[in-house]
Amino acid sequence: MASAYIGSTFMPMIFGFIRQKTGIWIMPYYLAFFALLNFIFLELAYRRIAVYKNK
């Protein structure tokens, strides 16, 4: 739960800093990166849960 609060607090500020340096065109890549990261961690969690269930 704490990571959700940290993410929602700092992601807009980090994106604003990146946008100032590059431009608004970076937004789809920024969102895609975090969507991919979310998917990877979700799959890792599912695999870890499956291992613990089979013990």
C-alpha cells in the first residue's frame, strides 16, 4: 500500500521533470513503461503464489 502512495506522489513530479527536458511526446512511452513494469511484477507475484500453493 505504501508503494502506491509513493508512486502517486512522485510519478507526476518525475514526469514533469522529464517532460521539461524532452517534450510531451514522451508521455505514451512513460505510461507504457510503467504498464509493462506493472505486468512483469504481477506475473512474478502469480508465479511466487503458485510455488507456495504447491508446497
